[in-house]
Amino acid sequence: MTDLVAFAHGLPKAELHLHLEGTLEPELKFELAARNGIELTEKTVDEVRATYNFHDLTSFLQVYYPAMGVLQTADDFRDLAYAYLKKAASQGTRHAEMFFDPQAHTSRGVPFANVIGGYRRAIVEARAEFGIEGELILCILRDFSAEFAMATLMEALPYKDWIIGLGLDSDERGNPPSKFAAVFARAKAEGFLLTMHCDIDQEGSIENIRQVIEDIQVDRIDHGTNIVENDDLVEAAKARGLGFTTCPISNSFVTEQMKAEEIVSLLRRGLKISVNSDDPAYFGGYIADNYVALAEQAELDIADLAQIARNSFEASWLTPGRRDAYLAEIDAYVAAFTAA
Ligand code: ADE
Ligand code: ZN
């Protein structure tokens, strides 16, 4: 292991862009299929991985949603999140704000309670066992209707204490942020923090980024790297201290590149850029792997990685006291690593 790789793994980090359903590794998929009496088309881990030939967001989502069929009981959701949190803790994650897609489950007859009950149990257990903190962000699937989104938000209200924010994911094409303005306004009134995906190189990327900043007034943006094309929006995001959750390895699957140049340009311009893993079981890299991949591509040093980790806590939804404690942990880690 090089110094940089060791540094990236041990560095205290917050994960802010992680889809729990995107952490379904093929091995667990087989285990859950067997448990639930489901026959899978692919018979080996290699056969499953052979289906991962994505070239854009749509082709990824076509593999991603069908795989979720093995998730049925609260235990299944618990096992998925527990395995992720264990892995994340092993890569230096101290705090994870994790997306989940309830509509991908309720739309096929799985009760909302199974989903959130299982995920919540994993969070409580993982905190006790690995010291990692977890929060849940309910993600609305933007290719379903605004009515289904609102109904899902209503279904979530009894579990409000377990959900920190509302997000928006899935296929952006033809599904701009404005489609969900009323749902996000209601969520804000209920006390949820807001974030939305602005995926890479979408039709209307800039207009969608403008909508999330000016109209929806989100608290954070997921991806959003195309903002680099518009100086006015960069200045607006900077003035608001908006965090951007970039995902370099994911970018290299859904577009032709990691977008390292764009990410680093925004970092140097002072935006709160964090680095995250998105759907690590599908894209083959957890959080530290993403730090290393970006560092290697853009020739970043350990001071840059420490800045990105600081950004991850500053853009997180932790209380100021907890956030500052993690920032102090980073300072101590950097001092000890540099002294060694
Ligand atoms: N769902 C899971 N990963 C996603 C991504 N990167 N963009 C949009 N929707 C997603
Ligand atoms: Zn995502």
C-alpha cells in the first residue's frame, strides 16, 4: 500500500452520496435469493458481474432495479445496510448519510415498514459495533409521478425521526426538479433537509442545477459537476456554502470519464466538494477507493484529500458540535500521519 492509499483509508470521512440499494454485492444477492426462494438467471458471481456493462445512467438503472427483487423482508434490508456499514467503517467512514429508494420496493408490494425497519436496525447495530454513525435520506424516484412521490412522503411521516432528509434520484431525462417542487416544499415544512441529484451531462443539466439552487433551494446537491460550465451558478453555490457530493468512479461508468478535471477545478474554486461512492457494488469502489482514484487521476496530494474530507463533514447534516469533533479528528490524523 502506498502512503497515499494508506492515508486515504485511515482518513476520517463522511459519506454523503451512497445508495443503500447500490451496495448489493452479488454474494449477498445470492444469499437473499436463496433465503426468499427466488431463482436468479445468473448462477455465479462472475455471471452477475458480466451484466454490469453500463455506458450511461439509463443502462445502469436497467440492471439496478431488477436486482432489488431479492430484498423482501426487514431482515434482508437489515443485512444489506449492515454489510455496507461494516465495509464503510473499514475504509475510514465515521458518518454516512445514506439514500434509500422506498418506491423501488413498495411499487413491487414490499411494505414501507420492512424497508425502513430493517435499515434502522442496521444503523443502530453498526453504531454499537463499529462506531459508525448512519442517517437515512429518503430518495424519490423521479421517473415515477409527483403524486406517488407525495404519497411516499406521507407514508414516511410516521418514521420522521429516522429520516434526516429528502433526495431525488433515478432517470433525470424528462424529469426536472420542478416536477417535484410541491413535494420538496412539503418535506421542508415537515423539517426534512433537501438534496437532489443533478446527474452528469444530462440534457438540461444547467437549467436543472439552476432550479435546485434557486427554485427548490436545496441544502446540498448530488453530483452537480456540470455547474463548472456556469460562473454565475458557481458563485451562487459558493455564497450559500452548498455542498456537492461527487462520485468519481461512478462518473467513469455512466459517462466516459471520472470528470476529475471538473471536480478539481470546483474544489480549487472553493466549492464544498466531497468525494463519495454512489453505488459501490456496481461501480467497484467504496469511499477510500474513490479518494484514491481521484487522487491518482488528478495528481492530488494528502493535503487535498484532507480538504475533501473536511468538506465532507462541513457539507454533512451533523450538528455543529459533532461536525467540529470530526474536523478535529482529521487535524489530529493529518498531524500524526505527517509526523510518522
Ligand atoms: N440511483 C442510484 N444511483 C443513481 C445515480 N447515480 N443517479 C441517479 N439515480 C441513481
Ligand atoms: Zn447517486
